[in-house]
Amino acid sequence: MPAPNTEMLLALRNPKSGWLATMICALEEALKDVDFSEHHRAMVKQLLEQGAVSVAVSEAAEERLARFEASVAETQAGLAASVTAPLMATTASPAHPKLTLVSNAA
């Protein structure tokens, strides 16, 4: 295993590495997305080098993240509905005949 991976694994064992883990998970997902361009990578690198995020950028990012989360939630709901609707249709209880109790008064 290369040294950076070993160092990273050791760092992630630290109970105070929650933000590191969060950033790694977000970065891994971003790197899988073809829309996360080389330009985006350069901007992230620039933010890390600056060591600060401006208020305007932070607010814009929060707004964009809220819209992104909403679109993900809508997609998940649509997928869940497309999976459960056919199941609900096939597992609907069949119509049972109405039974009437008749007492024999004999």
C-alpha cells in the first residue's frame, strides 16, 4: 500500500477525523461524476490553498446544495414509486366473496 494511503487510513482512525472522512466521501462521489470537471477540481484545490471560503461562495454553495439534495430526493422517490407500484398492484388482496352468517332457528 502506498504511503499516502497508509497515512490516510491512520488519520481516519482518529476520532476527530469526521470532517476528513466527510470530505473524502464527497470527493470520491464527485470524482465518479463526469460533470465534476478539471476546472472544478482546480477550484477545490484553490479553496484548500486559500484556507478560507468567502461568505458569498459559502451562501451560493448552500443554496445549490439544497437544490441538489431536493433533486436527489425527487429521483429517489420516483425510483421507489416505480419499484413499489408494480409490487402493490400484484400483491393487492383479491376480492373475497361476501359471506353471510345464517342462523338455523330450528
